[in-house]
Amino acid sequence: MIPRQITSVLQDRLKKFPVLTLTGPRQSGKTTLLRNKFPDYNYFNMERIDHRELFLTDPIGFLKSQGPHVMFDEAQRVPDLFSYIQVVSDDRGTPGQYILSGSQSFLMNNHISQSLAGRTHISHLLPFGLQELKLQSQEINEIIFKGFYPRLHDVGIEPAEFYPSYIQTYIERDVRSLKAIENLNTFSRFIGLCAGRIGQILNLTSLANDTGVTVKTIKSWLSLLESSFILFLVQPFYKNYNKRLIKSPKLYFYDTGLACSLLNIQNAEMIRNHYLYGALYENFVISEIMKAQVHSGNQPSVYYWRESNGTEIDCIIELNDRETLAIEIKGGETFTKDYLKNLKNFPSQHDITQKYLMYTGEKSFSLADVEIIGKNDFKRFLKERIS
């Protein structure tokens, strides 16, 4: 098993909370991680009918008979489980009693808020981060095209074999169970249209018109994709926190391989000349920053900055109260000083502690107050500055 960065976080939280909850997209490696790192927990998969029946026949008796360490996979399949775990865990009063995992964050969080609030720590396992893999190739196009789902790296499945089936399974299974969507073909078109808007400021009206549904429906479907860990929204950076909530976000996918499949990119060679090449590289950088923060047990703090005249910084990261990073992302391999234009124009009152430029060239160096990071040093940047 490829070691996961989040392991130490889970081990620490089990010492402090009676229940540990791990969510994330399907096929991100949750079950493999939990069963390998916590082998002393009795394991039950609640998608199995026999395992569900064991619990439903006598919930309290079943929980008490399994001892102090029990793991429930796909726990959202049995909503009553959460209430009974609350009762038994409160009686015992010790940390590390139960581990819950599930792919459907929307349902999991709904059950947790009703029954386990204050009793569980919630962590998210996303696909592999760049820091977790020893990639033989450092070619950005190949990394973007392949993506980071574990089966692509553990088993060697080709992206063209994996992603279409993944998307089909997600739509036919998870979407049907989470939302009463009548026309799945329209929803499929909607996901593809989202992939075509990577790195763009979200225009709900335009997306609704292109999909052929209402703005209200688009908001509901975006929420579904977020809760399923398909995509995430990056809010604009303002010192006034209220403005972050009322201004339009930008849209990114958690996995670039999935986005490439939705865009019908059939091999890595197609990426360099694709009209969304720059957006896909930007998505790669920002999603890696997100994964590095999430897998370190930190709340994501990624934003973007844009002025009314169109000047924009791709990524702003608030590491803490004292450190804020500004990052400009360029897909070119040849550095030019024009890449630094937006960083130079960034207002000084925002108290940026360090400015970075990420590009796909080989060399890393400093120029004035900007650190230029080449592709081979991006992993080091994630480890030293983000994780």
C-alpha cells in the first residue's frame, strides 16, 4: 500500500474522539487505508445485506457485542446506526471506539449533525497527492492526464479505461441516491460543461442556459458535485470576510484526470495544444495545494484575487494569521518577466508575506521579491510551505 499523508492525522484524532469519520470520493482509498492502518477494528461493510441485517436485528446488542473497536464502511447506508453509536459511545466514554467511512459526504454530514455532533472528528481522504507518489515521469501533461485515483497507480489501469466507468457509476448510483434527477443525460452534460469552465469565475446564468435548466437547479447540482468531492469552488480573497461569500467563486476539479476524461482528452499529447491547457495546469497546482492542506488535517484556505480591471492572482493562501502567500500560475516552460506583472500589481495593503510563480520550466530561482518554482520543485514547495 502506498503510504497516505493523512494517516498520522487519523491516528491522532482517534486518541481524542470516540468516533472518527472519514469521507471522500469513491475509489480514493478510504477502505484500504483504514483496514491496513487499523487492523484491530472489527470491520463491517454496510453495503452488504448480511452486515446490515446483523445490526438491524438488535442494534444495541450488536454494538455492545463487538467490543470497543468497530469500523463501519459506507455507514450512510444505515441511518439509524449513527443514533445507536451515540448511545453506546456515550456510555463507554472513551476515545477511539468507532471508525465510520463513506463516499457520500452529503448524507454522512446530515446524519452526523443530527446524532454525533461534538463526538466525532471528520476527515476527508482525496485522491493521491503529488507528495504521496514517486512518479517515474515528471512530464506535466502525463501527470495531468493520468490523474491521482489510487487504482490508476496501484493496479496500473489506464485512464481511458477507468474514468468513463467511474463517471457512469457515479451518475447512475450516487446521483440517483442523493437527488431525484429525472434526466441523467442532462446531468451528464452539466458535468461536462463544468469541466469546460475550469479556472473560470462561475456564471450561474450562463451555465444554466447552456445546460437547459434553471439557475436554482444549477445551484443544487453544484452542491451535489461538491459534496461528492468531484469539484470545489474557490472564493475571492478579501479582508472583508462577508465579501468572500457574496462574490462569485472559481470552479476546479479535485482530479485533473477526471476533468480530462470529461473534456474528451484521449491522451497526454492532446493536452499541450488543448484550449484549456493553461486552466488544466492551474487546476493541477491548486488541487495539489488543496490536497496538501486537507491531508495535513488543516482547513483549506485557498482563494483567488481579482480587480475590476481584470488583473488577477490565481491563488492566495492564508497559512495562518501571520503568513499569506500569493501564487501566480503559468503553463509555459519559458520564463518571461511578463509572468510577474500581476504579482507586482498586487495591492501592498494585503500584507502578503511571500510571492510565488509556478511554471512548467526546469529552473527554480528568485527574482526581486518573487520565488519562481519550476515543475521539479513543486513537490518540495508543497512539503515545506503547505503541508
